[in-house]
Amino acid sequence: MATQLAKQNWSGKISTLTIGATKEQGGTRAHAVEIGGEESLPFLFPEGAIPNKPRIAFEIWDVPPKDWTEELVRHYGKVFLDPLEWAQMCVKDYKAELLCLRLQGAHPDCADRSADKEAQLVGRLLKEVDVPLIICGCADDTKDNLVLPAVCEAAKAERCLIGSASQDNYKTLVASVMADGHNIIAESPIDINIAKQLNILISDMGLHLERIAINPTIGALGYGLEYAYSIMERSRLAALSGDKTVASPFICFVGQEAWRAKEAREFGPQQGIIWEAVTATALIQAGADLLVMRHPEAVKKVDRYIEELFRR
Amino acid sequence: MEKFKVKFVPDNKTVEVPEDTTILSAALSCGLYINSACGGEGVCGRCKIILKEGKVTAPPEGTLTPQEKSRHIYLACLTTVHSDIEVEIPSESRLDFENLSPQELELRLKGLYAQSEEIEPKITLPGAKEEFTHSPLTEKLYLELSAPNLEDRVSDLERLYAQIRRLTGIKVIYTGLASIKQLGELLRDSDWKVTVTLGKKDDSCEVINIEPGDTSKRNFGLSFDIGTTTITGQLIDFHSRKILGTRATYNRQATFGSDVITRIIFSQEEQGLEKLHNTVTDTVNQMSHQLIEEHKIDLNDVTCILCTGNTTMIHLLLGVDPKYIRREPYVPTANFLPVIRAAEAGININPRGLLQCVPGVASYVGGDTTAGLLSSGIYRNKDLSILIDIGTNGEIALGNKDFLIAAAASAGPAFEGSGVTCGMRSSRGAIQKVKITPRSLEVTYDTIANAKPRGICGSGYIDLLASMLRAGIIDKNGKFASIQNKGIRNTDSGREFVLVPKEKADSTCDIVISEADIENLKRSKAAIYSATSVLVRHMNLEFGAIKKIFIAGGFGTYLDIESAVTIGLLPDLKREKFVFIGNSALAGARQMLLSHEAVKAAQEIARKVTYFELSVDPSYMEEYTAALFFPHTDLDKFPSLKL
């Protein structure tokens, strides 16, 4: 007699988030990207539908990043000075289907770029490339509260994914995102309770839970990866068991964490690429829906891995 | 060393102290009590005084603002005396329970005790199943002995014992030498008619006192609850079994720190233990003195005192070093203390009178929990119940007649008014009820004794948080929802909501609640809720299985259940399951004073209770962070609050 595999029936479902609006949807993107929608734990295909593959976004900055490692500079160095060129390179050369623009230059300790300047940049970027955008602030609450509303307005109707909202600073961003038709990244410090609380706070303001992506905060391989993994897994289990308040897709900032690791920076180019790829694949197993990455080689490896997973 | 005079106004008290003495200790030495929540560390900023005249030194750091400094405000604990000085103690820096007028005191005591009376098993009603037979710890027995003669040459003492045995059946008896010395003469002078006071010491019995004639109707006892914040005491007539009077006052040890940990730390300083011990015994003596004066009773007729309190408080009462309570593996010197002579602990009743302490369970679950379990009757009910004692050292007990388990939830003093900007203990002028109209954000409030508001007490904070949530002033995380709202303003230390402007208050500043206060209160309520929920889950139970929830504590009597559930302090259960029992520890102590059976029952309870250490439970931290939300991260746990 053939062995019958035990099957879990889940009552919950991860919400589906759409990034980018095409012409028909009121925007100017060539395509929109859907993430989430899982009805089972990662890749347990017999237990429930997994309608969307994990997606990868290339990370680009508004100013030349100072602390990016040599290996990354070797790849991008010449385009660091112009974010538009950088974006073009990702889309044309590396076939990026999503871009994640980090407005680090707005930080008072960095270039202290004004809200106007950042909004103009976003406007130009939207004209330059036609892939959907993820836009992140500079992680200075006061400054982000000035910059992000302007950016939201500049990208009105393009259905971007904008972040980050945190438990202590979410109101301004939620209001702007609601007004201009975007989605929001809700960031919590590797804490399932805070992730859930933030989702409740955001939805209390009137933004639908379906428009939230959770950034659970991750650690790279060797730097707390397993901690992030278990938080994501537990959160997924709660969501699939029917808790709607945590049933949002995950966005993981893999590149910034992986390339911070000493092992990625100091042991030759290949090791850095592998560090980023391994971190990404582990998180995909934990349920990551959207990965923000840096090195095109690493992206290639992870893309191949995703293809393998879905080849059945 | 040179000595200087320190004059305190408006009290007009002067004291002479050596140079370099702090103003805080100068005030203490002339009987003035200044608020000092941190134990003189210069951290809490509660001990502000105004320098009128003279020279002092104070370190430049501290919690004072430049404006305060320009008004000659200093922290009493950090400021030392360097000339003759004059100092004003403003009203907000005082511990002034004793300043209440008799009527206000009466009001407050009624509020405190009305509820606990109701849950008393009626000791005076014979026949009922649960009651304890009347057998006070010290009993007076009137004896008429037959005089000896040549045929009956039994000695005086044996004659006395034989008669006691004949009347009571008690066999093991002993007597102190002092009583024996006076026995021969006393018996003959009183024509062989005497009253003996028998004291029950565990399983034996002692003749404590022998008096001429029949005084058996004049026998009294005291029961005390020594709380970290409040000390309450009762005078009880053993003959009529009635409570003659009840008094409450602050635990003046608060001057040395507001929670047990800072007090244990203080006890390790030079003369620290002695100071703590003396402060509490002085308070007990003062209160019992007031009680017996009031009822015109002779101190010698008070033959017994029974004390309950958390383990640290009992150690300090007896002058036993509490330091090991704080050190791993957290073992107290004693949980079960033998009956001792009250005088040995420095407590003034009949010089040969007895002191019994309610047995405790562990370092952080003390005799107050045992007494609470006794008086709530949880230990003999079939139904599952929970006892939640909301205090600085909150205790939670769960069980029924088959089992009992207890845990300590270090809730912190926020609900008792410490560590929050305008917090105060529940005394005159404390805001205890708050209503905020949604939209218009109109604030209405009630204060204790209807006095001008001076601050906010625990029940006031619970009501205030619930009202702010309902009116949308704060979000579920406890942050102000919008700065545009009326009454919300930005300060250097964050946002705050103005409840009462200073013009309408008996205070030098506006009565406010800040985001930091809300954070503090949120932590306190999360500690209580998560401890309760971990304890319930540890026993593989669900809240639904709990039949009754007894809420005890000094502010429990004013507690608005709906508000307490709204903020997630108490679980969302049918409201009729909640029973307020006020000071359950004192009620239990009284039962024990009146019946040896109750003492046995308490000992049985203390032995039976399993102590559950929350800090070693892996899920506690998780539960705690989940509870750091209003009402809770898991809204399914609060179905009645869902829209």
C-alpha cells in the first residue's frame, strides 16, 4: 500500500499585494507585480495554492552609497552617480522586474536632500523606467515624514510599495499612502507581536490590510538568520491558521544585511555573492515573498533556485 | 563637626544636624515625611523642596529644570546643609496621609473596607459549614481554684495547670519564670480567683499572664497588613468578636524606596535594616496606640498581634535581613515564622503578648497571598477561581479546594502612583474617575474626598486610559493619535495630555499624562495580564473555565471593571465573574486572629500553594510583549471590545 502523506488544511490565506499600476489601472507601468496569496506553508504545493513566485527587486540609491563593498562598486561604480542610469542598468542589463529606490540621501547625516529634490527624482525615475517601484525613506523619522509624503504625491496612482512605517512612526506615511493609492511596508524589529500590532494600528487608520507588506527585519547568514526564519515561520503559521492581522506578504531586505557580513566583505567576490544568495534562499523557505537584493550574480542564482522550486 | 539648625516651614519644626546632612534625613529626624520613591538616589525627583534661607550644596546634575533651579528648588535627598537654613516643603512633596481630617479619613476607610466586609465568612454565625470556631490566639480564662490544705498539698503551679486542663482539655502548658515568681502571692491575694491568658504557640500552650479577679471580658487583639505602600491595622475585641476600629497609613519606608527591591538594597546600607525595621514598628506602634486610645483600652489587655504582608515586609518587620530574597536562587530566611513575643520585635502590646505572622509561600509570594486565599475562600471551593492582588508586587493565585498555584507579577508601582508624572497614591485629591466625551474631548473627573485635584491614582489612570482609548486620543499602542487634539501639547520630554490645568488644581503644575506615563502603565497592566494568562495556560486551562475572579488591592475597591477590561488589565470575561474584595490580606489576618482553626488553614494553604516562577517560563516574555497593546495584540482574546 502506498504511503499517504498527512495533509494540513489551512483556514487562512496570505493576502495578495499588487505593486505597480499599468495604463488600464490608472498608472504608467508596463506590468504590475503580484506577491503573496499563499494558502500553504512555503512550497507544500499539495496543501494549498501558491499562486505567486517570490520576486526580487534590485536596490538602487539616490546618492552614491559610501559603504557598499568593492565587489558591488565594481559592478555598479560608474552608475552610482546617476540613479536613473543605475535604474536603466538594472532593468536593461539585469532584467530587473522591480526596483527598490532607497532615498538615503535625504538623511540629515548624509546629503540632507530636500523633499522636493527627492520627489523630482521619483518623478524622473518613473519616466525613465517602466517597472513597478518600491521606495524607502532614509530611516530618520522626522525627515521621512517630510520626504515620503512628497514622494507619494509625485508617484500618485503608480501603486508603489512605500516604506517604512514603524510602531512609533506610522501615521504620516499611512495617511499619504492612502491618499495617493500606494501600498505600505510595515517594519517590526524581529517581533511577531509588534508586526501584528503595527498591522492593527495601520488598519485602524483605514488602510486595508491587503495593502500592507511586512518587513519582519532579517539577519544575514551567521547574523541571526535562524531567528528571523523562526519569526517568519511562526507568523506564517498564525496567518494560515486564520489570523488576518498577520496575513501580509513578507518583504526582506536581503542585500543590505548580507553585504554587511564580514564574511561577505572580506573573503573575495564569490563569497559575498554566495552569502547574499544563501540568505535569500533560506528566507524564501521561511516564506519571503519579496526580496530586495544588490548583486546581479546573486539575483541570478536565486532566480534559478526559484525556477527549480516551481518546476513540477 | 559643626552643627546647624534646619527649620522646616510651614510646619515650623526645627532640627539640629551635623554639617553635610541631607535635607531628606534632617526632615526625617524631626518626623516630617518627604516623598522619595527612589530611596534617596536623586532619580525620582519627588523630594523637591524650596530653600528660603541659608547655604546648601547640591550636585549640578539631577532632574530639575533651569526654571526650578532659579526658584531655589532643590532635591532634598541630594542637597546637604552648610549653614543654618530654612526650607519649605511644598504639598506635592509630602507624604501626608496624616493630614487628612477625621471625616476624610473615615470616608477613605469606608471606601477601603466596605467591600472586604462583605466577603467575610461570618465567624460569629455558628452552624455554617465554612466558618472557623471562635478560638482566638490568646484566650483569657477565669479560674476559681480551691485553696490548698494539709490534705491537698498540690503546688500552686500544678494546681493552676490542673484547673486549666479540667476546663479546656489542654495538656501541654508552660509558664515563664516571671509569672511563676509572682504566682504564690498573687493567688493568695486574689483569694484563688484569677484570670490566666493562654497563648497558643503552634501545638503547645503558654500561660502568658496571670491577673487577679475576672478580666476575661477584656481581651483584645490587633491584625495588621504591612503593605509595601500602605499599612492597615484593626483592633478586635476577642470577647464580642467585633472590629472596634480600622486605620490605614502610608508605609513610611517609602522614604527609603518605593518597591521591595530598592528597600532590600537600602537594608544593606549602614544601619539600613535598623532604619527600615524601626520605621515600620514605629508606624505599627503609633497606629495601635491611636486605636486603643480611641477605644479607651488598656495596652495590657491587648494580648496578641497578627501580621501579614509580603515576605520582604515581614522580614523587615522582624528585623531579619532580607538580602537573600534578592539573590539567586531567591530564598527567604523563613516562610513559616514561629509565634514570638511581640516585644522581641519591638511591638508594644502586653509585654508578654504574642506576635504571629501569616506564613508565606516563597520570596515573592508572601503571607498576604496566603491571607487573601484564606479570606476569599478559594482554597475550599469546588469552583476554579483566580485571586489577583494588584499592587506594586502583584500576586496571582489560581486554584480550588484541590490545588493552588501562585505567581508573582512585578507590576511596578505605576498603578500606585509612582514612576508616573502626576501619579499619587489614592489619598485626598487623587483623581479616581475620569470621563472624556468623544469629539468635544470634554474631561470630567471625580477626586477622593471631593478635594481639589492633586494628581491621579491607580483607578484614575485605568479610567483615564480607557477614556482616552474610547475617545481616540491615543492609539492601541498608547501613542497620541493626533497632535491637533485639544489638550495635547509637545514638551521637551515628549507629548502630554493636560487633564487639569494648574489653575484648577492643588498643585504647582498642570495635571497631565505623558506618553512615557502611558508606556509605564502599559507595562504594568501587561505584567498583570500576562502573568494571569500564563498561569492559566500553565495549568492547561482556559479563562472560560474560571468561575470567579477576585480582585484585591488597595485600589481594587474603586476599580471600574469595564475600564480595566478595556485597557486589557483584566481578561474579557463576563463582568459578573469579577468580585472586588478590597484588602483581602487584612480580612484573612483577622480570621486568623480570631480562630486557631484559621491559622491551621492558613498554614495548610501556604504549604499547599505551588510557587510558579514566571521568569523561567519560556512563554512569559512572549505573552508579555503580546499584552503590551491596548487591549491586547490578540484581539480575539477581547471579543466584547471588537467593533
